[in-house]
Amino acid sequence: MIRVVLVDDHPDVRWISGYLLDRHPEVVVVGEAATGLEALAVVAQVQPDVVLMDGQMPLLDGIAATQQLRVAYPDVQMVLLSGGDDAAAVCDGLRAGAAGYLLKTTQLDRLVGAFRATRDHDVSSRVRAAGSGHEPGAGTGTSEIRRSSG
């Protein structure tokens, strides 16, 4: 079972994500947060396998929260969620310690597969920046989890 915390400042996004993920046999949503600050407290309390974190939020954005969580909880994997292919934000998130990024349009089975790969540390060792045009599907909404090598 993959234990997931959802972090997004939009309640509808959290609700629908949680609704869909809770119906998947491999996933249980163990916590939710609306800001990066709330995420720090929730992760401390529930110790999930994976945190699915929106990159842009008030009070503490997803990139800063990811950086703090990676230091405090190195075994918890962070996956940033993005509404678009912003290569600079993706690179910032990976440098902050995110295991990867997913687009908000990612299909459920691909999302769960990314969680599984992240939890099991079985992801690509090279960064593929969204929208770079260097990969098939880049910038087309088909981006999957990405991992930095350093």
C-alpha cells in the first residue's frame, strides 16, 4: 500500500485527487494540506511514502516545502504537481529534492505508477525538462515522473 499526502491550495483539486486515489487498490491517502506550512505538520504526523505537492501555493510554496521536508524526512519522497510544463519550475523543484514532477492532467494509472516508482526508488536518473522539445511528448501533457541524478 502506498501512503500518500496530498498538498494543494485548491480544495477541489485535493477532493477529486483524494476521491480517485482512495479508490485505487494500491493507494491510501493518509493526509491533506492546503499550504506548504500545513504540509510540514501533516508529514511529521503521518510519515507517508509519497507527498504529492502543488508547486505554487501561498504561505510556503511547494518547492520550499519540498526542500524542508527532504531535509527533515529523507525517506519520504516528494512529487511536485504542476498545472503546466514550466521547465524552470520543474528544475527548481528537482534541485529542492523532489523525486519528480507530474502534470495535473496525468491519468490515474500513470499517477499511481509514478508513486510506486518513487516509493521504490525506481525512476529515471536523468532530468527531462517539460516543454524542452528534446523528448517525445514533451510539452504535450504526457510528462511522467522525472528524477535528478544529484
